Amino acid sequence: MRGYTELHRHLDVSMRLSTLLELAQERGLVPTSTSLAEFEKEFILREPMEDLGRVLAKFTLYQQVQDRPDVLERVAYEVACDAFAEGIHKIEFRYSPGFITDLSKLPWIDSLDGFDAGLKRAQAENPGLKTGLICIGSRDFGMASIEKTIEFYLKHDDRFIGFDLAGDEALYPNSLYWHAMKPVVASGANITIHAGEASGPDSVWSALEDLGAKRIGHGIRSVEDPELMDYLREKQILLEMCPTSNRITSAWPDYSTHPFRTCFEFGIPVSLNTDDPSIFGNRLSDEIGIAKNSMRMSDVQIRKSFDDANAHSFINEN
Ligand SMILES: [Zn+2]
């Protein structure tokens, strides 16, 4: 059986919930009396979010517990093993060194060493599993953090398979980063940019034209611009789509009209991804189920999207 390929999963918010609870309890952040079932009920986001404060508090917990290289190693190892057990043979993880070390003040290199070691151990124990790490610059952390991330990426680009910008694209448009991203583009890096999720087609155009993106994270709002749709098809730019994430963040609340199907039928390569599975409680099989049952796509169509994901993976080139 050919395994699945997943291209868009944030490793810093992907850990097993049982591990998150254990680490949070060890650090006194969650009462030891809290059961996994109670924690899951309270923590996992199942419905579109209304209270952004509650969501941000969840992100804080991930920053608080991932405070040592051995913790990051364990997290990466478990997540990669779980993915393989689910039938995913090739998986690209991404993480933001600025985000993950923000509270722990862990040296950035420790975050890379920890995650990298965990992925390597998972690969050694699961022949057939291929993983890779994409480095993320977090827009919300300011330009100095983006510049530091770019410097970090360029110094360690043999340990990453690509570079990404994530965070609030409406408040911090992609065009702001044209100058900062120049050395990344010049290095020939595989670039994917979160765009066209909270903002419209202009954000996708800017990711492609200003920032050298070879793929787009989300890109759902590309459907608003026929010229952009033509361009994406002509250039075969893959859009990494995350239906559950889009519903929960209210970026695209309705599965039946989700652009995954529209773009697929138009001839643009699209892939299914989980985005932040530890927060949304989703697995890749849930995204496949949504494509099948809510978007009414056939098994053959869904298989084609995974073939496209495999062909556009940055892991292939390393
Ligand atoms: Zn994402």
C-alpha cells in the first residue's frame, strides 16, 4: 500500500494530548486530579472559536511545557510514530523557533536539536517513514524575530527542508517581508507561505511574487480571483489545505463549499492536512473523511491529491 503524504502540520502544537497533560501536570500547570477525558473535553477545540483569549491560552501551554530538548525529542518522536501508524509515510513538520522558545528561553539551537533527534529516532524505528522540518518565522513576533529566524534558518539550512511565514497575515501583510526574505529566496530555499487564509488573493500574489513561495499554506481565498486561479493552475502551485482548521478558525466554516474541491476540479494541486492536530483533535483520516463525505469527492480524486502532495513534497529534493 502506498502511504499518505502530509505537508502542513505544526510540530509545536501537534503533541499527544496525554503527553501534554502529563507535562502540564508535572509542571503544576494543570491539577493532578484532572483526568485525560476531562482535559480533552476542556482543551480540544471542536467548534468555531469565539473567544480568542481562550485559544491563545492554549498556545501558551505548549510554550510552557516544551521547555527542554529531551521534551521536544519525545514530542517529535511520538508525533512521527503516531503519523506512521496512521498510514502516513511522508510527513513535513514545521515549527517556529521564536514561538516555541518564547517562554522557556531555551536556546533556539536546542529546539532544533530536540525536534530533529526525535524525528530521526522515529525514522530509525519505522523503516519507510520519511520526515522533514520546515522553519517558521512568526509574523506576530515582530520584524526583529523574523530576521533572527531567517539568520537561524540560513545557518542551519542543511537541517531544514524549507522556510515558511505564519501568523496574522491581515495585520502583517506578506509584502512587508520582501526585503527580509531576499537572502532566503536567493539561497534557493523551498519556500511555502501561509497566505489567503485570513486575507484575500493579494496575500497569495504577494507570497508568490515578493517572497518566492513554491507552495501556499491554505490559499483558500484564491478562489476569489480568477486570474490567480489560472496562474496557480498554469504554474502548478500546490495549496496545502486544512479543512478542519479552517472551520474552527472560521476562515471557511462550511465543508460542502470548501475550496479544496473547487481548486482540485479546476486543476490546481491541493493537499489535505491537519495543521494543529493537538488543538483541533483531528487526524489525517478526519480530513479524508471530510473530503469524502462533506465535499463528496471520490476515492480516486482523494488519492490523486495525495499523489500531488507526494510530488510537491520538499522532502523529495533532500
Ligand atoms: Zn498552518
